[in-house]
Amino acid sequence: MIHYHGTPLTPRVELYKMSGKHFCVSFANPEDADVCLQIGQSIMWDNGAFTAFRSGKSFCHNKFYGWLDGKLGHPHWAVIPDVIDGDEKQQRELLKTWPYDKALGAPVWHMAMSLDYLVYLCENYGKVCFGSSGKYWEVGSESWCQRADAAFNKLIQTQKNIPWIHMLRGLSLSGKRWPFASADSVNVARNFKDKPRCPELMARKIDSVQCPITWRKAPEQTELWRAE
């Protein structure tokens, strides 16, 4: 599992301590972009649509694409713009605006959307992001766990191998039962000053916990979560 650590992380001297990590840089908070390109193993470029939605601001995908120019290329990739609380038709229309190679972007499957749409995304893109939405908004809640179970059950029924699934806001799920290939979180950037702690040491502890690479359909899975 690749752990993408969110930014901005200040002061800058503390960010440099994170050299060699994987980073998540949002279009909504882009101030660390250049430094992360210099010191990071890879960058996940977040479109910032969720931040714009929560703050009541409009999101312009064309401005996001302009910002990505010069930043997008392997091993870096971006979250393809999505419509927060939008329906499947709106998501599909926005996917058509993506101007780069599909291999450089990952669409978002909002967990309140159909499992068939998840399968469609996995069949057409190399990476797919899970976004918590609707009644599945709270990561780790009972309804969320049941929906995540249903999603992976569907994927092993329809895919030869489990696709690359990235969990948005999901580093807290490291070590749980779901086979996420990657996840991101702003945990380190937001909390390393609380004690205070070295951000690199905090990130190293998070990075050491991994997800499984296989999935086994089992009706008792929800009970396993409760027992942890």
C-alpha cells in the first residue's frame, strides 16, 4: 500500500524532513507543489473539488487542468474531477473533459453510487478512487464497512485481479481488511505539532502498516471489524 501524506505542511523545514515520502497535493492548497516534486517519490494531485464543495466555492476543471500542466507524468497522477453529490450522468460527462492519458488519472467512485458504475470505472481506468458519500460519509461506520465489503465482493466477481483502488481520506484504514493499493490523509500535516512530534517519524509509523493484497468474500466480515 502506498501512503500519500497530505499537504500543506508547515513550516517548510518540517516538510523537508519528509523527503522520500509520497505526497498528496491539492489544487485547493497548492503551496507545497514545487517542493514536493523535488523531494517526493510520487505525487497524487488532488483536484480540490471536495474542499471547494465544503467551502461553498465553485470548482473549475479547466483551471485544474491548467495547473496540472508540467506536473503530470509517471509516477505522478491526479484525481480526475468529480461532481460532489452528483449523479452518474454528471460524473460520466465530467470524465469526458479529462485531457490527459487515462493512465495519469483516477476517477472517483462515490460509494453511494451503483456497483455497476464501479465496475465500469475499473474496466476503463488503471486506478479508481473510493469517495465516501451519502449515508457512507463516515469512514469506518457500520454502513460504510458494509458498503466497502459489497464493493470488493463485486470486484472479485467481475475482475480477474483486484484493481488499483485508492481510498480518499483513508490512511486510517491501513491494516484493516480491505485491499487498498493506496490511500491519502492529512493526518501528519494537521497533527504533528500537537505533542509536538517529528512529522517524518509520525509518517514512518503510518507507512509501516499495510493492507492485504487479496480479498475473501465472507459474511462474517462486518463482525471482524467490530472485534478489532
